[in-house]
Amino acid sequence: EAQVTQNPRYLITVTGKKLTVTCSQNMNHEYMSWYRQDPGLGLRQIYYSMNVEVTDKGDVPEGYKVSRKEKRNFPLILESPSPNQTSLYFCASSFFSGSPYEQYFGPGTRLTVT
Amino acid sequence: EDQVTQSPEALRLQEGESSSLNCSYTVSGLRGLFWYRQDPGKGPEFLFTLYSAGEEKEKERLKATLTKKESFLHITAPKPEDSATYLCAVQNHNTDKLIFGTGTRLQVFP
């Protein structure tokens, strides 16, 4: 089954404790992206990757890191989480972003930072 | 600045009562406009891509249309299972960035 998977689905952590949210897709998509979704603000892009070893900042990259060492995986790293990073996070993937291919979204990771 | 505005924020319909959701956009160059459905606690699910003004696409009770400034998602004779948040997004031709609206929360009552 074609899908985007994220782990963990739910995470409660404390300020400053490094964490990683994993994302994996099995559709051989070149393009992968991370979004956060907050009430009243909609989906905002954090980072994206157009292919292996190619990443770039989205609209709200501060406090986040990513890496793309393999085509299928795109982990999101919070080196020192803060309470304002409490949010619902989605990973998405699609074929090369140069065409308007639809993005497939993962099930989401709900993160709470206390 | 690229922007997407969806209205209304929330819509309550009786089963069978047809209506439309609006997505107004400004973008320096449109590569595509997308409609997604999002159920509570789940990721957005792709519905349609529209590329140019005048284009229409249909899927079951849903029909999406596109003009140079806005898109409509028409829902004909909705059922309770159509209840969800519907998201609109535009992709900028120059930057490839995807800009989302804040969505319309649709509730359909039996």
C-alpha cells in the first residue's frame, strides 16, 4: 500500500530535550516536506527536500533541522524543543515539485512540549 | 505576497442541502490549485488538482471549479460522511511553494 508513515504519532516531552520525528514514504517520491498545523494558522511549511542531500527552508524553519540521506526517509529534528513548538506535524511527499503533483500526507504527529 | 483565503470558516448543512465552499487566492504565478479533505486527527487527503481557469473536476458529490481569482468546491446532496475540513492550497509557479488556506469545517446533519 502506498503510504507516508510517521513516528511517533503522539509525543509529550520537556523543554530542551532533543527529539526526532521520523517520516518514511514507499512511493519513490523525490519531494518531501514537513508542515506544522496550528489552529487559525493552517498548514505552514517547515522544511522541504527536492531529492537526496537537497534540503531547503520553508516558511517557519527556526528551531528545526532535517536531513535527507535516503530517498524514502526525511526525519525532523528538534534539537532543543520549546513550548511554542507544541503543534500537529505532518510529513508529505510527492513526485518532483516542478509539476503540480498532489502531495500525500502522513497521519500526523501531535507534539506537546512542556 | 501569495495568499489563500477560504470561506466560510464553518458550514452546517442538512443532509441533501447543496452548497459551495470558496477559495480566493493571490499568487504571482499559479502552477496548480489543490483541494484536500481532512478528517479529525488525520492527515489531509488529496481530492483535486486544477491547473487553469475554466477547468472543472468531479468526484462523487464534489465538483471543483477554477477562475483566475478563486475556486469553488460544490457539494451536491451532501451526506453525513462528507463532514470534514476542506483545505485549499495553491502552488507558486516561481517558487514551487505550496500555500494553504485555513480550511472550511463542514458538518452535514442527517
